[in-house]
Amino acid sequence: MIMEYVWLVPLVPLLCFVISGFFGNKTPQGGGYIAISGALIAFIISVLVSYEYLTGDLYANNLPYVQDVQWLVIGGYEINFGVYIDSLACVMMLFSSLISMLIFVYSLGYMNDQGVKKRRYFAEVSLFLTGMLGLVISSNYLEMFVFWEIMGLCSYLLIGFWSFQHPDGDDASVNASSAAKKAFLVTRMGDVCLMSGLFILLYLFQSLDYTVVFDASTIATVQAENSGLLTAAVLLIFGGVIGKSAQFPLHDWLPDAMAGPTTVSALIHAATMVKAGVYLTARSYPIFIQSADVMLLVAIIGGVTAIFAASMALNNMNIKRVLAYSTISQLGYMILALGAGGYLMAIGIETGNGELITLGVMGYIAGIFHMINHAFFKGLLFLGSGSVIHSCGTEDMRLMGGLHKKMKITSITMLLGSLSIAGFPLFSGFWSKDMVLEAAFGPYANGLGAGSWFCLLFILGIITAFMTAFYMFRMWFMTFAGEEHESSKHAHGESSKSMTAPLCVLSVFAVFSGFLILFGLGDVISETLKVTYESLFMSLHVEVHSGTEIAREIFTNVWTYIAIALALIGIGIAYLMYAKKSINPGKFNKNGEGMLYKVLAKRYYFPQLYNQIAWKAGYEVARGVDFIDRNVIDGTVNGLSNAVVGSADVVSKAQTGYVRNYAGFVVVGVMVLSAVLAALFYVMGGI
Amino acid sequence: MIPIEFFLVFAAILFVIGLYGMLTSKKSLVILMCIELMLNAANINFITFSAYGMGTMGEVFVIMSIAVAAAEVAVGIALVLNVYKVKKTTDVDELTSMRW
């Protein structure tokens, strides 16, 4: 029924992009209402489609809904364009469109003073949403890649939104344009990997359709014949994920991307863009789990990213950058959960152990579940920080403080978001974070080969949880508690209704979305895996844990209480340092002179590393290319034209202008011709 | 009957005279006349073959070629006249402005 119209989900925002792009300035709010209604329609259709799918026969039989038209035929390869709806796609499009809609509503207030540039803003965010929604419902990898790139383009355009005219002057606009370039180029590294991975996949499976690639028997055949190439393809696809989801070592574009408007940051971090990488990992799970070693690598990248990014958030003074690092860190959690779950599943499938597969599926669920929760609380936190910035006119937390009295709604909603991300019991982050940590602990608990690695990753995860609690509350106390500083004295109070309303809606989700896991969200998410492995799951009795079982596991696990205690300690230290001021943070970093402090403030010298690579390697490559361009390519063209001109000069000398010469040539020519003919006659013996 | 070779040799001599005159003379009018000579040598060949039993096609051709030659001479002389008006000479070695 409505399912046949699911292609409208990305198409409506696309239409809004066209309409607000062309006629935005003729409508109120520069096309803002058009963008909002587009997102709203997309959300409504997503809800209807999800309802129909989750209550229908297809879901009951663990089948996806697929609708294809032929797009390209290249040689023997057939590329389709269509939709592929399973529970993962449903979940993704629901939260993407909902959060995007809330962000668009918020943008009405936040971008209110931007005048005619609002048209550009609302057109681009609509296209951004198109990219995300198209990505999640794509029916094959190539189509997915097209939308993936649309998002890359939109992130470039939106991060550089203030590159022409920044309210803070020229430095900020240079900053914005270089941040946009950095985001584009760094994610490009990943995209090149992803594309080469897709080429290998096309070669292996003769198709890029999800229905073909995720077919258990096809995978088994390919794995048996070409396991090395399949591993290479998976690693390359994961390279794309590293770029898009800002994982170590391609993480550095995300903090710089804070140069864009705060709403764009919220969009990138909560609803779109960085979620695409996690989505791709989750979507490609059936081929990812063919190799346990790859999944170990995935988990290591995730775990390292989590603590690496969290450490940089500890001493940052920029309210948006703290949130950016926390996003990278939380993305690391998701990748860690997916990696650990995949490792368990890979080993489980290899040894035919149903227990391990069940644990692996729980890890998968944890990763997706954390992504959903993160979308809500990170959207909330970013919009809250936007509200603060809008009011104070600065992003430096040292200039804020005491804003609680002036901005009650923002302050309280951000407190809820911070509690959630810190993993305070019963808030949404608590559930998913504990599930993630449990998944990371799984391989060690079951004594698998790489158990010690996972034990290490688990410890890193626990430390990250402590750090998260600390830096989030450091941010909250510095912003809202204590005495007022320079900027907060001039702050013009609470933001407008269009900005606070989305905050309230999001805070409800940020607090309560964790309870979804108690009401069967796990079953819904795991359906995506059952599409591929239904028969295997049946034969090995893999049953996803029910909500009560998950809750029991969480509350009977000693690590949960340790994590809670660490989170509370983190909050407590932040309180003592930044609200009560009984501990001077300067004591630990020698007032900003400490070695570690400097390394963190310099972001582990990663920007310098990028620059060195870009300058040393990139510049030399560019010089080589320039040399080839000037000498080989231009040389060929110039040489060719010189040869033509020169030879024409020589040949033109034959035109003497003496009529008798011409006549002589004609006579000689005729004579030669006659001689040839006579010779031919002689040789051939007559006509 | 006169053997056919007589006519053919005669035509060949005529042709060579015309060719020699065209290649050696500097005077435009002489060159034009030499071309006429070569043309008529060819005409004689046509007529000869026609008369010696190869059908009437040769005669038809000759009538055609005489008509065309008349027109050609008219154009040629008009050109020479106009060149003379401009350059005050008809010497072909002087008329070399159309080269490179």
C-alpha cells in the first residue's frame, strides 16, 4: 500500500530543495517552511511505511521489501535503482527525518538574522536530508554511493556556509572555507576506498544489489572461492566508513567542521552524515562477518577512536568542539559494538556455536541502539549549545557561566542531554552504553582467540565512559553554573520558541528512547540480520534476548555498577572543579603548560600531520603532475601544432607561382601514370 | 586506305609541339595557342578511331570538345586581357603574386 510509495521519502526533500533553491526568497523565512514541511512529509511517510512493514507479512517472514527498476547495463553487469526496506532502513529513516525536522524548525530561529542567505541554507539542508534518506532506502551499493556523495557535497557546502561573510569577520570565513575543504578532502580519502571496494564487490558478486550480496548461499560461494578478495573489499568499504564516520585516523575533519552553523553541526552529528558510516557497517554486516580478523580491526579502530577523541574533549574550551569530540568518541563506541558483535558472530558461525552468535547479534543491536540514542541526545546537545551561542555570541566556555538563571529551558534540556550521554542510570545513553560495553567484553568472557584485545578495548571503553561524564559536565558547569563572565553578562536571555520547542521534544526522546529496548527494539533491529541468516539462526537456536532479559543482564552485571560509579565520579570531579571550584584544574596541567595538556590542545598534532602529508607528499605529487602537464601534455600539443605549421611552411614553397612549373608537374605526373599503367598492362597481360 | 598510324603519329607530333610550346614559352597568348594545339591533337585521335570503325562516339566527343574549347578560349583571352590591363604585361613569369 503506502509501501509502494516509499521512494517519496527522499524525493519530497529533493523537491523541497529545488523549490526553496529557486523560489526560496519569494516565500516567508527564505524557504524555511518548505524545508520543514518536506522533512515532516518524509517523516510521516516513514512512520506509515515502517508501521506497514513491521506489521506486515514480509517482516514476519524476515524478508525485505524490494522494488527495483533497471538503471544501467554495462557489459554483463546490471545496475538497478530502487528501494530496499528492512527494519534497519525503517529505524534509520524514522530518526533521521524526525531529528532533521526538529533541526529545521530550530533553524527558523537560529538562522533568522541571515536574510537572503537563508534560501541557500534551507535548500542545502533539504538536499542533505535527501542524501541521508536516499542512502538508507537504497537497494544497492552504487545507488547508496550516489547518495553518500550527495551528503559529502552538502556537508562541504554547509560547513563552508560562512565562508563568504562571517559575522565574526574575515578570519572566521577563511577558517570556514578551509574547514569545508578539509571535510571534503578527508572524507574523499574514505570514499576512494569505498569505491574501490565496490568495484571488487561487483567483480565478486556480479551485482551490487543487496538482495544478491546479502544472500547467504552466494556469500558462502564467494567466500569459498575468493576469500582474500572479499576481505580486501570489506576492508576498503570499512575505509569509507572511517572517512565518513570520522574514525581514527581520519577523524580530524569533524572538529574543524564546527566552523559551520551550529544547526549544521547538529544535522551532521545527529541525523545524517556521520551516521551513514555506521549505517554502512551495519548494512554490510553479512559480508563483514565473513572474517573475524576484519571485525577485530573494526573493533580496535572503534575502541581507540572512542578514548582518543574523548581525551581531546577533556580540556577544550570551545563548547562546540567538546561536543564534536564527544561525537567522534560515541561513534567509536558504535563501531566498537559492531566490531565486537561481528567478531562473536564470525567465530560463532565458524564453529557453529549458537551462544556466540546470540551474543554477536546483541552487539549488533547495541551498536544500532546506541546510534539511535546518540542521535537524540547529540541533536539535543548541539541545538542547546546553539541556543547558548545565539544568546552569548561566543563559543568560548571561559566567557560563559551562570547562564542557568537566564536560559532555564536550554539549561535544563542540556542537563538532561548531558546526563543521558554520561550514562546516568535509566537515561537513554545508560542502556546503550552498557550494552556496548557488554558486547566488547563478550569475546574475553568467552575466552576467544583475540579475547585479550577485547579486554583491553573494554577497559578503554570504561575509561571513556568516565571521561565522557567528566567532560560533558565540565561543559555544563562552565556554561550554566558559577558566576557570570564577560559574554554571559551581555547574553540576551532565553532563545525564541522555535528554538526551545525542538529542545523540549528532543529532551523527551533523549531521556526515554532507552526504554525502547525493553519493548522489543532488539527484535526489530536484529531482523536485518535474519534476512540473511534466517536458516542458520533457526538451526542454531539463536534467539534475541527479550527486553526483560536485557534489563536483568544489565542490572546483575558488576561492570554496570562500576560504570555508573565512574560516571558519577566524573560528574563529581567536574562539579568540584568547575562549579564549586574547590579543586583548581590548573593544578593538574601546570596552568596550561603541562606536556599532556599541550598535546591534547594541539589535538595530538594530527592537524600538523595532515598538513605535513598534504604539503610534503601532496605538493611533490602536484609538482610532478604539473611537470607532466607542462612538458608532456602541453609539449605534445605544442609539438603537434609546430610540426603542422612547419611542414606546411616547407610544402608551401612548392607553390612557386610559375604557371610553367605547374604544367611541368602535370606532364610528369601524366607520364608517371602512363608508365605505371603500361607496366600494369605488361604484367597483367592486357585488360 | 591510309594506315591509321599516319593519323596517330601526326596527332602525337602535334601534341608534342603543343606541349613543348606550353612548357617553354613565357607569353600567355602563345601558351593558350599551344593548349589549343594539344586539344586538337586529341580531337584528331578521337576522329581517327571513330573513322576506323570504333563507332560514332568519337565524333560526338569531338563536337563537344570543340564547343568547350571555344568557350575556354574566350575565357582564357578575357583573362589575359584583364591581366594585361592591371599588370601591363602578359609574361607568365612575371605573374607570380599567387604563390606562398
